[in-house]
Amino acid sequence: MARSLDVEDLRLSYDPEQPQRRFIAAGVTSATKPRSERLPKPVPWPDGAAPQAAPLTSPPAEGDDLSRFAGYDAVVITYTSAEAAALAALFTPSFLPSTWYEYRHNISSYVPLVTGGRAPFNDSQPDMARYYHSLGLYFPCRIGNARVLLFKSGLHLDYDGKAVPFRKLIAEIAETVRPKLLITTGTGGGIGKQVALGDVIVAGHVRFDCTTQFKTETWATAEYATSPLPAGALQAFTPTLTKVNAAHVKGGRATPKIWSGKQGTIVTTDFFGFDDSTDYYGLQELGQACDMGDAMVGNALQDFPNIQWYAIRNASDPQIPNSNHDIKAANKEAGRIYADYGVYTTAASAIATWAILHTAFNLAPKPSLVSTGAKQRLGKRPAVVDSRTLRFGAYVKSSLPAPPASVDYGKNVPKWPMYLNDKYGDCTCAAAAHMIQNWTAAGGTERSPSNKDVLAFYSHFTTPGPENGCDMLTVLKYWRSHGLGADKIAAFTQLEPKNITEAKDAVNLFGALYIGVELPTFALQAQDLLTVPWVVPPQGPVGNAAPNPQGGHCIPAVAYDSRNLYVVTWGAVKSMSWQFYVDYADEAFAVLSTDWLTKGKTVEGYDLAQLQADLKQLGSTPASAARIFSRR
């Protein structure tokens, strides 16, 4: 006798890669088919644009955080076991979810928050052991130039309980990885007769429709706009790619339709719902698909305005005919359709996900930052704002004396390498290497990172290329947590804009200043950028002398006098007038080096004890920093 089928369990937990026995016993037809018929068929990706798995050299520990992926271009989040299996079949086909890495970082903080009795997080059945007390599974891949982290969430908004730990998880991923772009994607219920089985909703908006457990929350009916689509994204969703799997969806279109913009709204409910011909759940007129999570992703990402984000759902079940007004029978029919066709409909939303990533990172025009034939490159991306970044001035004591008229720490370095900044947009990383040279030379034994170390460091943030750069804050965070080669920094603080005294204090106290500038157009047109004086023209920073966001460059200052800062760039020391610093520097950081402070340098008048306390409060004091602070 067949076991009774729990439709909600089927949607959440049925794994087409390795079907659980309870679904086979319940007569789920797809569970008994060969694996080749349980997963999507391969699609003919354009040359050079096929997703490629990028497994880590050594499997991470389950308790590791995601900081190794800091600066990745994109994160793609999906939810159910079937969604993850379908996404993996197309993006990492040699690495299906059974081989993905488990994520249980800081799991003890989540256990008391997940109170839902039906939460997969709390499911202790033997065949759910991998998901018990798990925050998710993840695996890195590449799509052309884009580095992408795939993440299957182990938390589910509607099943985990009133504490909403799912929002905490999304914020944790966004904060740790800081991707340029985040996509939430998976299956959904089509709303209305016009949305066919297998259609794709690329949402212009997501909204809550909470009528049960979250109906009293302030966000119960909130709506969030997604980011504008990259140029050409919808056009990249071609019949050539979609027809392969659409052909297996009985009742769907030969070419799935994309619902987007004003005709693309995803409705997040706080219960398991779907649309039927009687509008039993009141979803009609609210949008084109319903799900149980995307609006909470939008809610969480309001705290991360620098991250572009998108929500994509496939209609894994259409509006269900219900002339008998039997909602239980309609629910069972929706579950059957999902079980039979869900992996094939999910192929379409995975292709839409690919289309956004491909057009955003591989096809988007990248204006040249410097003149054709220039001997040097740049590479600093726009400044990233993080309200938690510690401020330099907060630790200056009243006893700190005025900075000396001049200092010169760079004089101890015999040679400054280019560190590949003539070939790649790696200035943020070359600057870090130059600072290591400066600190260690001041201590008596100069140590120069190798080009190999710098390239490996740079490759963590982007695919090496002349126009591919990274932002300074992401580099600093990774430098603290993982290091450039064997060199880690202990801490960093951000300076006030245009504050010359702080700049002098930072160089004097910490041996260097990590500066980001937006170079003016006149400084970008020479074939040898070193020959252009970094002084402000008589007319001031206007016209072709205005700061140019495309001219982002990162340099360390290693000396100063009354007229100039002296910075290291492109293998040489270059003077920068103080007025040039005031007009063109858009960010600057004092960096606390273990090499600097272990060589007997003092920072009297700077409150290292409070800095240590604040780092501890942020939960981010590395062991190297703790050793340094203990000596002060």
C-alpha cells in the first residue's frame, strides 16, 4: 500500500539526485526513474560562456565562514533540494549537491532561533541527516569572467519560526561575501491563467502577502523593487537554450515566456499557497508567481544598497482547475505537476539566472580607464560604504602630539616592483604589497612579496585583466582574514575625507597610508602615466580636471613633507600635492601592520586598547592583532 504523500514535504525536501525512500514509497513517479530522467538535460551554452565548476583545492570545514569568497562577483541562492539539483545539473554538472560543501558556521546561534516543527533544519530522519542543523550547501563556479557562489539555503522563511533566522542568514552571506550582484531563484506557483507551466518570472518587484504567522509584522505587506536588468539579459534567454528542457514539460510552452518589469511580480506568502481557479488563497491580481522567501531577501538587502539583486522564479505549477472547490485535491494535483516537471521548469529559471550573470559580467561594455597603449593600468573600483568600518579619528587621544613636518619611511626600500600593474587592474593589491615592503624595510629586513603572491591575491577578487579591478574595503577585509602570501594585517581604520592632519598622523604612526583616488581625465591620457604631475591645475578640479570615477586608482603613501605626499605607484615613488590629495582622494585607510609594531615602533597618543575592544565587539580580532595589542 502506497504511503500518503505530504505535498509540502515533497516540495521542500524531495531530492531528484538521490530520492528519499519516503517519496518512492509514496508513489512519486519521478523518484523511480533513472537519474538521467530525474535531472535537466544539458543545454547548448554559447562558446566560452558555459558555467564551469570551480572546486576548492581542499574541502572547507563545515564550520568555516564564507570569507574565502569575499569579493566574488555574484551569489545565487536557491532553496529546495530539487531546485539545487537542477541548478547544479546545469552549472556544476560534475559536482551535484551531494558533493557541495556544507555550511554550519556559527550554527549554535541559529539552533535556538529555528523553532518550526516542519523546518528541514530540525528534521532528524536518517535520510535528512545532511540537512539537520545545517544552514546550507554551497559551491563556487565561473561563468566567463564572473566568479559565482551557488548557495542552497537550509533555512526557509515559512517553516523556521517567528524569529525569522532566514533574514539573518541572507544578511550574513551579503556581509561576508559582499558580491556585486545577488540572485534569489527557484520554483514558484504561477498566478492567473495567463502564466503557463514553465514560464519564468524575472521580477521587477517582490512583495509580501502575509496573512497568517507574520501578519502583524511591519513588513507584512511590504514591496521591494529589484535592480534594473543588465542590457541584453532578456535577449540572452533564447529558445535555443530553453527548448531542450521545455520539450519535457507537458502543458507548457515550447518556448517559456518571461514575465518581467511591471508584469513580473513575485508574491511571498507566509504559508504554503498556490493559485487555483477559485482564487482560494486570494493571490490573483497580486502578481505572476507566489513563493515563500524572495521578499525577505529584498527586505534583508535594503541594508546593502551597493549589491544589485534580482528575483527569478519558474512556474513549476500553473493555476490549478478546481471546479469542485476541493482545495486538498487541487493541492495534490499541484504537487504531482511539481514532482513530474519541476526539474525541467527549473532549467528555465536557471537559464534566466545565467543570462543576467553573463550579460552583467561578460557582455557589459567596460570603458577604457586609460589611453590606448598606456604603460600602466589602474583598477580601483568605487568606494564601498560599510557603516561598521572603524574611524581613525575615534582613537586619537588628546595627548597625541602634532605630526612632524616631514617623514620618509620609503627611503629604506631599494626597489619598488611594478607588481603587474602594467598588465592588470591590480592596483589595490600592488599597493598592499608595496606597504609590506615599506613596513618590513623600516624594521631592518625588507621583504618583497612575489609577483605570484600578488597575482594569487588579486585573483581572489576578480579574473585577472587590464580593466578588472576590485574595491579597497574588500581587499582590506580579506588581507586581515587571509593575508597576502604569509602577511596579514591586524586592523584598519578609515580617515575623514580631506583631513590632511589625519593623513599625516596615519603615515607617521603606522608607516603608510592606503589611499584611493579618482584621477582626473587629464591624468589618464598620457602613454606614460608616471610623467603626469599630480598637482591641481590653476582652474581647479573642473572640466577635464574633475575627479573621474573611471580613473579609480589605489596607492600607498610612504612619506610626506609640507608640500606633498609621496606615494608608490607603477614601480616608482611619485609626488602628490596636498591639494591633489584633498581634491581627488575619495577614501583613505590607516593600516595596522604586525610587521610595523613588532619592530619597536610606538603609537603613543593613539588608543590601541579601545581599538582592540571595538574589534572584539565586532567579533573580528585576528590572533595576530591580539598578540600585537597585548604588547602595547
